[in-house]
Amino acid sequence: MTEIFYRGPSDQKLLTIANCCPNLKTLFLGSNNPRTLHHRIFKNWRSLSYLTLENIVVESVISCLEVVGPQIKGLKLQCTDLNLPDIAALCPQLQSLIIQKESPNQVIKITRHGGGDMLSKLQHLEVASSTFSKFCMEFVLKHAVRIVSIKVLCIPKLTRQDLEDWFSNNHLNHLKSLIILRGPNMTLDSSLNIMKELPAITEIGISDLNLGDVSKSIEFKKLQLEIKKREWDVNLVDFGTAQDSEERDFSKLQNLHWFYLTPNEGKKNELNSGMCLAR
């Protein structure tokens, strides 16, 4: 087996998986309640590339990544008290990162030397937490210079000026998709200014750009006409009304596969033929 889904509290079962499946490439490891792990188990998996850790205490997450972090390409995390720079330093090959529900610590603390490799290979970021801080986002934008897609449920206290400053001060020449479900009020000029700074952008959506009142609806249509006039190949994502902009709507916008942590085109058949369910 190279792909395993295991949700449960037993380290003994996890050790059995490690002994029987040394060539494991993809692992979903979860628990109904927060649990610890023995990180030594991870030493068996030298080919592990895609890892999901759900309801694992932060100390165990860090100790596990100290073992396998250098080889991880896709990582999905749902656990409390994470320090984002620790993840960046421990996983220099990281290409896809999903953060579910619990957000990383709002304050950025550099506790490890990651050198110039921190997030340098990150291409896809999806954050389904409602408290992803501006400091965390700034850290990603500063280091993930090759990022292709950013999809975030909410960044509290985010302003239009923050967005303009971020994308004028960071050379994100590869960014194609920018989605912020709960964002600040955007104007025609501010939206155009951001798109001018993103030469590869093909999809953009910030929720308050197209709320239900008439004035903002008109502004949204003006932006559509301006994009057409400039012959830009940019799709404006329509979220509907603010009342409809909830977590379930954000999940529909996510396109990283929950298991492989890679874009999900063509993955359905692979998953059906290759996954082992362990309980």
C-alpha cells in the first residue's frame, strides 16, 4: 500500500501500518479527539510526500515534521497553536498547504533557521479558518514568491489598503488565483490596481466587491466591462450575497484534493483504486 487513511487513537495500529507499508506516499492521520503521536513511527516512511494531520496536538505535529518534513510536498493541518514559520522551516519542499478550522498563531515567531528555503516552493495555499491573521498572510506573501493560488476564508481586519500594499510590495508573478471569501470593500480603482500588479492573474474574488446593494452591483459590472476593455483574461468570482458567504460556500471554491493535496483533476479514479481504509 502507498496510500492510507487512518482515523483513530491507536499508536499500535499506526506502528503496524508503518511496518507493513514502508513505501507509503500518502497518509491521512486523524482522530475524533486531540491525540499525541510517537514520532519515531515516521522514520519508516522515507517516501512519504503527502500528509494530513487532523486533531493531533501541536507538539506531536512538530516532532513528526522534524522527521519527515524535508520530504513533504503536500500538508493539511487541523490542530491548534501552530506556529507558521515552524511549518515553513521544517518543510522546505512544501508545494501545497491546507489549513482547516484552527488557524496558526496570529503572531509570527521565528524559532528555527529556515534559510532561503522557507515556502520557496509553495504553489497552493488554502485556509478554511475564520481567523487567519494579516501577519500570517504577510509571511506567506513575503516568502512564497512562486505561489500560484491563494484561497482564504477570512482575514480579520483586512483593509483595501492592506491588499494594495501587499501586491505592490511583493513580486508575485506566478499568482493566478486570488480568493478571499470575507474581504474588505473594494472599488473599481483598487481592484484594477491589484490586477495590474499580478501579471498572471486569471481568477480573482473578494466578497465585498459584489454585495447585494445597487451601488456595489454597478461597481462590479463596471469592473467586468473594464476587464473586457483591457482584454484581460480574468474571471471574477461571484460569491452571491454576504448572507450566503459561509464556510460551505468556501469549500466549493477549494480545489486541492483533501487526500492528495494536489489539484484534483483526474484524481477521483486514482483514489477509488488505491486507497486503504484503516480503522
